[in-house]
Amino acid sequence: MLERKAMVHLVRTGFPQITEILTAENGEKAVEVALNARPELVLMDINLPLLDGNEAAVRIRERIPEIRIIMVSAYSDYEHLRSSMRNQALDYLVKPYSVESFQEAVERGLGEKKKLLYGKAKTIGNAKKYMEDHFEENITLQDVAEEVCLEKSYLGRLFREECGVTVMGYLREVRIDRAKKLLQQGMNPGEVAEKTGFGDPAYFAKSFKQAVGISPSRYREGSRTGG
């Protein structure tokens, strides 16, 4: 489900001229949808329930010979690639794929050369905003990934490459910055732990000292005395 949402998001944001995107939860449904809608391009995962992607592609191509199909798979071995080639797949994307390789494959499938509108910066910005708005909650990497419609391992790599810090590392920075402000206002460290999403005061104290160099209590006292 999340993977389909991620693909839809990438297509919708990268190719806004595409007005209709249809999805299917299994191979049999994929055949039914394709034969009814006759889409310009199909993105087909090999590992589908009820009917695998390669067989679904064969059935679709029997009825719509001109259709363009991009196979998507976690398998990188030659046998799966050869099966896709035999079925005349336009391209073969191996998961986890990059945003760039996905866009290039879809661009070839659409037969277009255009400026891609989807950017890493937008995804990173959305992820950061989600964490900045929800840092008080017990959010996870999976929560952030679902918010930006990406697979969590890919988001993790992308975020680290672009920001020089992990997703959860950034969330920790957001929480520490907020904790500093609350401590400067004289709030008790235990209350600060609750209000910044750390929850456990001991874990908060350890994290704060690692990041700032002193304990939350000392930081609060220093702020109150101006030291």
C-alpha cells in the first residue's frame, strides 16, 4: 500500500500533466484495470499477489500490443531481467530506486523530454516541516516516510545525503532546540522532556548533555543567572 502511494506521489509531482493515475492491489486487478482503461504507461511490480507481474504483463500485452510497461522489482538477478525483456518491458527498475531513475524511466515511457518538476528539496522540506510540527509526538521514521509518500529506507538515504544528518537525528535537533527555549523560560527538565517528545527524563537528560555538553538543569540555571 505504502509503495503504491509513493509511486503515485512521484508520478503526480514529477509529471503534473498526467491527469489520471489508476492503481491495482494485485496482478489480476492490474490486468482488469489496464484492459478497461488502456493507459499510456504501466508501472508493474513483479511480486504481486494472485498473479505475478510478468504474467500480468503478458496478458495485458496480448490485448494491447502497443502498451508501454515498466517492470519494478526488488530482484536484480538476470533471470528476472530476462523475463521482463522477453515480455518487451520498456524498462526494469530495481528497488530501492532513486527519484532520478524513476523519473527517467517514466519520462522514457511517456516519450518526453522535459524539465522535471519534482525535486529533492521539496521532499526534504516536507519531511522537515512534518517533524517541526509534530516533534512533541512519538513519531518514527516510518511516520515521516508515510507523510512524504516514500519508502523509509530510501527517505533515510536521501535525507542523510542532502542534510548530512539522519531523519531521526534532525528530529533530535529540533527537540533539543525547543528544549533550550523551554529551559531558558525556567521550565522543569521533567516537564521539558514531556513537551519535547523525549518522554523519559533520564533519556532526555542524556540526549541533551550529548548535544549541548551540560545537563538540562545546569543549562537552566545558567540561563537564569545569565552565565
